[in-house]
Amino acid sequence: MTSSIYVPQTESDVRGPATGVVTTRLAKRRRPIPPVFVAVPMLIMLVFLFVGIFGQWISPYDYSVQNLSNRFAPPGSDGHLLGTDHLGRDILSGLIGGARITLVIGFVVLVFGVVLGVGIGVISGYVGGRFDAVMMRITDIWLAFPFLILAIALVAALGGGLDKLIIALVLVAWVVFARPIRGEAMSLREREYVLSARALGVSPTKIIVKHLLPNLLPSILVLSSLELGAIILMEASLSFLGLGVTGGEATWGGMLSDGRAYIGSSWWLATIPGIAIFALVMSVNVIGEWFRDVFDPRNSSRAQVSQEITLP
Amino acid sequence: MIGFIGRRVAQALLVLFGASIMVFLLVRVLPGDPVDLLAAEEGATAEQRALLRAEMGLDQPLPLQYATFILQAIRGDLGISITQRIPVSTALVEGLGATLQLTIAGMIVAVLIALPLALVSALKQNSVWDRMGTVGSMFGVSMPTFWQGIMLILLLCVAFPIFPTGGIMGSSYNVPVVTYLPIVDSIIAGSPDAVWSNIRHLVLPAITLGTSAAAMLTRLLRASLLEVKNQDFVDALRARGISDGKVITHMLRNALPTTVIVFGSKLGTLLGGTLVIEVVFSWPGLGALLVQAIGARDYPVVQGAVLVATIMVILCNLLADLAQGWLDPRVQYAK
């Protein structure tokens, strides 16, 4: 009777551990995503990026102009590929404008979050001692707050507007980087090249910049690509709740929120922006997983468990 | 064991202390003096404003204000809602009950989905099922929860009117409030119609919450199971002829501690999802209350809601910590 649990997968499984040496078998990694499956998300991302950058020129209509004579046109009507909303605004143009806002917010928050989080993490990990202890306590407290609620509270506290939103999201996002980077910095700190650099009297700043950061880059990349999806979702949620970018600009979350009232009659108002959000976040996540496969050679299951970054 | 619990509780209290400071500062940072807001309604003079300020304790130094805030909070006094003129704690307790009911239902759904999926994925690694499970959980993690809720409404309330679109219970039922948990209250009141109505309203939000939690939980559980699967004791059990079912039980028992602790730390994120779901399904919970209060600039309620939410998250983390200690006794001696 064959066991459904244990099947020899690798050589070491069949031969057993090396004699005389205690070994632990690495958890078997899942097969990495075949490159063909990454091509599609990459394509989608490129399309979104293109739309985001050149949106103003390819947008068929100006989203801020209402056209009350042509409300609720279904997708496929004349001149409106994706239909119009309750104010007669073209949904496709709304998507394009929203793409720009979402991507801008996403990348700006990511960059600042990385700078802040990695900065704190690597300094904390390298210096250690009381600074590290204090920083980790602060991170713990920060993590105690539910992310979305913290973002909402920050937005309420700081007020509306694009810059305040970015600040709020950066303050929420940095913790995700600080902890893993600190852990890695602490393990890198004991490497021979770091020890010899210290022995030679190289200043800590130089060590951090020249030795630690380049070796942290793969992890930073992996974390960034996964966190980008979370940031986009947070921005969409905040816009949905009416706490994102205020003013008549198009946001995907805002379009969804508007469309919710008309779900009975005009399903496309709420469905289409949601598809856009989903497509973008899914692509970002798949690319992030692929990055993880490519860049993280120590990718045992344990690393997978602790590096999970998930989204509201 | 006692020492372990004591240490964890002490840590949690420390975090709670820090979080309360943050919540306190958050609201004090708000633009717009509450006194100005109130005074604007009644057109008060400068003296009246000064009186109001003194009455609200806003003229005292910040640390003193914080101390007052904490002492009052411990006694359960979180201030008065500006918009509704009722004590904040009253408004919050009702919301809390509704949110708890939704969260528990969501968690049940999540476990029901995630456990079998993760088991199949881990046991038949890299098979078709595993692939589908991985893709599925990535779907779940990438999908905006509010959009999923709206799509469910579209499908199951509009296109095929099976479920009601929102609210917590049919409006014709008046169930006396005992435990603030609507479904328990319905059972206590002995009204099967109310219970059924409550369940009908609960299904869609619980499914939405459950699937997004399940996506996260499946990945965690699968990773833990994979790690456990390759350990020697599994071979040992198999070699002794222990049946598959019992071996799976052993594996689960070993995979749970890591899963529980990581899941506990992600619970905060889930709470955010609950908030959005409450808004989509008009579920009168804490999240909906918070959003309303922010819109209405009702700062005492905002402060109270954020504080309560934070307490819940800290509590959940503490429970997850303790559960890990119980499931994996080695953890108790770690620190």
C-alpha cells in the first residue's frame, strides 16, 4: 500500500542523511513558476505602467467633464468602450486616470517606505544593543495597530490630500521592511567580510552602505514587490471609503464606491474598476513570487512562512 | 507555564500602553479644535469657550490629559459622542458585538476552507491540486475585499435574489439586547425566525471575510505542513505502521504552532478587511462606526473605536502567543 504522505523526492531522501553527520533535510520547495506564467503579469504591468504614464494623452474623454445626457451607457455603446457612470463620465477614462493615481501613490509610498523601513532595519540590526531593543518595541507597537485602521486614523488626523495620504501610507508600510531587514542585517553582521572590515577600522556607515545594503538587495526587492500589492489595495480601500484622494479626480476605489449604489441596474460601474484593481494587484503579486523564486536561494518553507505579506 | 503566561501578558500590557499613547496623540494631532467645533454650533463667546475648554480638560498639560484619558478609559468612560450625544462606550459595545459575530463566523469559514485545501496541497505537493490551491490563494490575497463583497452582492442578491443585501437582521425583528451578540440574543429570545434572519444576513459577509482569511491561512498552513512533512518523525511513524490519518494528525499538531503565531500577527490586517466588509454590507459593526465617525468628525468615537480595535488586536496576538506556548511547549522556555 503506497503512502500518500511520503514519496522520495530528492536524492538525499532516497540515500538518507550523510552518515556520521547530523543533517536536516530542507523542506522541498514548490516548483518555481514557469517563466511563461510570469510573462502575462509582466505584460499586464507594462500596460498599466504605460497607461499610467501616458494616460493624459490616450484618454478618450476628460473624466472631470460630466455628460448628464448620456448617463449609464452600458459597455460597448457608441464611443464609450466601457460605458459611462451615473454622471455620464466615461469609465475607460476613469480607469486611465485612476491608474495614474494608483501607480504614483504605489511607487512613491513604496520608495519612501523602503528607505525608512530598510534604513531603520539595517541600522537597528547592525548596531544592536539598546537602540535595537527600543526600535523593535516601537515596531511591535506599530504592528499592534490593524494596518487599515491605522491608515484611516492617520488620514483622519492629517487631513485629506495626496501628500497626506502618502505620508499616512508610508507610516503604515515601513514596518513590513524593518523587521526582516533587521533580522538579515543581524546575520550578515557576523560574516567574515564584515568582521574584517570592522577590524580594519572601516566606519559603520561605510560598512552598512558598501557591504550590508548590496547583500540585502535581493530581500529588499522581494519584499518590495510583495508590499506594492498591499499598498495598492490599501489605497483602493481608502478611496473606497472616501478617505483617499479627494477632489473630483478619478480613483478606482472611488469609482467602485460610486458604482455601489447602482449595482442593481448598472453593474459595470462597480465591476470594471474592481477588475482593474484585481488585475494589477494579482500581476504585482505573481511577479513578486517570481522574484522570490529567482532571488532568494535560501527559500525554505520556513522563510516562506515568516515572509508572508498579506493584504486587507 | 505560569511564568510563560505572565511574561506574555506583561509584554502585551506594555504594547497596549504604547498603543494607547499613540491613539491619544493621534487624536490630539487632529486639526480642528473640538472646542471650536462645539462652539461654532452655539456661537459662544470667548469666555464660554475658555470655560468649555477647561471643562473638557483641554487646557491642562498633555501628560495630565493622557493620565485622565487612561483613568477614564479603564473605568469605561471614553467620552461622549459629539454627533449622537450618547456615551462612546455604549455606541462601541453595540458595534463590537456585531463585529465579533462577523469575525467569528468569518474565521469558521476560513478554517473550513483552509484546512482541507492546505492538507491536500501539502500532501500532494506539486500536483494539479497543489497548483490550483496555490493559484487560488494568490487570487484570494490579490482580490480587494470590498470588490469581492460587491460582486457577491451582484451575484447572489441582485442577479439571483437569494440573500439580503445588507444589515444584520430583518428590520421587523425586535430582539432584546442581552449579550450584544445579535445571534445569541435571538436564541435567548427564543425566536427562530430572528435567528434564521440573522443567519441569512450573516452568510455573505462571513463568506467574503472567510475567503480572504482562508487565502492567507492556506498559504501559511501549507508552508508549515511542508516543513513538518520532511521531518524524520514522519518517517518513523510511517515505519511503525501508523495509519495515514493518525500521521496527518501528528503533522497538523506540529504545523499548528508556527501557523498560529504568524496568523495571529496577521490578524490586524484581517481586521481592516472586516471594516471594509462592514461598510459594503451595511453591517453595523465597529468598522462602520469608525468610518461614520470620521466622516462626521466625531473624534471621541474615532479615538474610542481605534482604541478598542487596537485592544482587540493585541488581545488576539496575546491569545496566539499563548496558544503557541500551549501547542509547542518548547516555546515556553525560549525567552
